[in-house]
Amino acid sequence: MGSLGGSKFLVVDALGWTDAKDDLFATALSRIDPLDAGETYEVVKPKAGERVPETLEEVQQYDGIVISGSATSANDELEWIDKLSEMIKVIASQDKTRLVGICFGHQLVAKALGGSVLKQDKFILQPERIEPSSTLWTANVSDASQLLLESHGDQVSLAPPGAEV
């Protein structure tokens, strides 16, 4: 992923598609920024009972961790969601490992760090133009405005303390 040669990434597949190929994530990520020689990724499926990193030492084995979307709500009281929430808190307590949450992933990050996630009045399925803050940009992003497909029934209703929106 760019100039991070030798980096190790973890994709937390919260979808729970136990028959899905792990290459699904590699293909998607490589379209954004191809893996360089020496970069590796692993996929873990907590919804299928696979274990996520729990300790600081385990988290810091990775340069980056991505939590995917899911049909599950961040508010569901499930053991695997509790474990992911604890992992998020460990990641937030250190500076080495970076974290990206996509859809459900970003909702769970917000909730785990003190924000709120609420069910919307109706399910959203539409394109949405976003303008991320300048602190999120990398050399690989050419345009501040991005068109994304929204598909969710929940939303972050209150950002966690210190979050930049």
C-alpha cells in the first residue's frame, strides 16, 4: 500500500461470509493502492468465531487494521462485538497501529471510544458525496471530494470525544 514496504495489515471481516474468499479484500484494497513487495495482510472473521487481537502486543504486530462493514448493528450485544470494541480501545491507546473503520466498522469505533450509534428512521441506500478533513489525506488521494455508496440502517449520532468530523 504505497511506500509501506514490509508492512503487515489485518482485515477484520465483520460481514461473516464464511464462504467468501479472503482475496475479496485484497482485490478491493489493491484497487485503491496496490500492495508493494513485502507487504502482507491477514483476514480474521470474528462473526464466525475467529479471534481478534486482544493485547497491545498482539495489536502492534500490525501496521494497520481495517474493520469492514456488517449487516449487524454496532449496538447488538454479541460477544464478538464486545471483543472488537476492546480491540479498538487497545488500538486507540497507542501510536503504532493505524485503524480504519468502514460502515459498521466506523460506527463501532465511534461507539467504543465514547460516541453514540442510533438506528435511522429508514434504511439508506444512495450515493453520497463526502469531503473528508485535510488531516486524512495521503499522497494517493487526488481530489478532496469523493462519491461513496451509502448502505446502512444505523448512523453515528454523536462523535466520540476528540473526534474530527
